[in-house]
Amino acid sequence: MLATLPAPVRDRVAEAFADVFSTLFVAALPVAVLGRAAAVLLRPVPLAGRGPDG
């Protein structure tokens, strides 16, 4: 689909996608950091099982 567009339009579309994805990654970085911090701070909880221990 992009190959059928004229070169200037195709370049603008590619530039728009690059801008959007760079913004997306910058916005997702704090979410990833908070998720990692939450995972590190979780207490280990033993799982209940049906084996000889539980």
C-alpha cells in the first residue's frame, strides 16, 4: 500500500510513524519501570498444593 504512494507522501507517512513510535516508547518507559519495581517488591507467597506438603 505504501509503495503506491508518491515518494514525498511516503516519506511523510514514514516520518509520522517514526514520531509516533518514539513517543510511544518514551511514554511506555515509566510504566515499564514501575512494573519492574512492583515485581521486585512483591513478597513471595507459598502456593497451596495437594502434595505431601500441603
